[in-house]
Amino acid sequence: MVDILGMFDYDKLKEKFPEIDIALSALRDALKPTRTAPVQKLSSQLIAPGGTAEFTVDADQTDGFSALVVTVKVTYNASATQGVRVRYLYSPDGSTFDSEEEAEAAGNYEDIGLSAGASRVRTILIPLLMPYVKIQVVNLDPTYGVTVDAWMVAMR
């Protein structure tokens, strides 16, 4: 008969496998939450009325991570009447992305509230469902441009 509880007794395991501390330590390190340093993807980007600015996060940047955190700072014109939308589209291969309409129908966007003549900042958590993600910052105002900064962090 096998003593199941004895098999998992740490002291007994350590006697049989003295290197178990190193293996467990490496496993703990591999599983602990991690995030990358912030990377600025847009810097003082002017977006025309009704226009879009975008950047793509590729598989090299997402491999081993489970989410992206994108922070967007928008500076509005003093006469602005509509805000900004941050939309994210997924792709399995880096070229075939979700359509904008389908991304919005799935709720893959966040709106940044309007503050005419001021700046607003919003941080958005984006789950990594595919290796490639396109982030679009859409100026919803048909009359006035906006200035945008955006940063990205990958995390697990």
C-alpha cells in the first residue's frame, strides 16, 4: 500500500530530492504576477476631427502575458462637443483583425469622457484573447481635433 500523505511530506521529499528547493523557487518565480515597464505608443498625437490614431501590439510583446493595460491621455479643444473612444481589435495572424463594427458590437471599447478645454486620463484593462491586438483611439468629435498620449504595459 502507498502512503499518499507521506508522498507529499515536504521533509521526506527534500530528503529524496535535495534540489527540490531550487525547483520550487523557480516555479514560484515563473508563476508570480509580472508586468513590463510602460512603453509610450503615442506621443502628443494630433487626431483630426472624426479621425483615428492606432498602434498594434504584436505577438512578441504579448507572448507569456494575459492582459494589456493601456493608459490614454486626451487633451480636448475648449469648444469640443464629443469625447474619444478607445477600441481594441484582435487578430490571430497580425493582418486579419476584427472589424471595427464587430469589435464595438462585442463591447471591445471604452469611452473617455469629454472635458472641453482640459485633459482626461483613462486606464483600460484589455484581456489578451489573441496574439495581436490593434488599439485605436477614435476622435468622436466631428468639428475639433484632440491631442493624445498613450502608454502600454503587458501583464500576467
